[in-house]
Amino acid sequence: MPRSAAKVTQADVARVLRAVAQTDADLEVVIETDGRIRILPHSGNKVDSPAPEGPQPKSWN
């Protein structure tokens, strides 16, 4: 069974991180499971993300 296309690519993430770094603002980047990338003001609190559904990817640590 072929693998489906990525919702978010490494290039997408790199572009977002570069843009956030250029703003010199305290922002946080949230990548949603549906492929949306949200840039939010950093609240200083830990982000409460919903529990992921389905099988989890292997850890690279």
C-alpha cells in the first residue's frame, strides 16, 4: 500500500520558522493533525494539545 502525501512538509515548517524568527515576537507554532499550521502569540503556558488518534510514529530519540 503506497504512502499518502504529507500534509505538512519539512520545507513548510522551515518557512514558518524562518518567518517567525524574523518577527522578533514571542510566538508559538502549532502544527495541527489536519495539516494546518497556526502561529499564535506565546502564552507562556504549556500547549494543551488533544490526544493523538491512531498509531503513533516511532520516536527518533
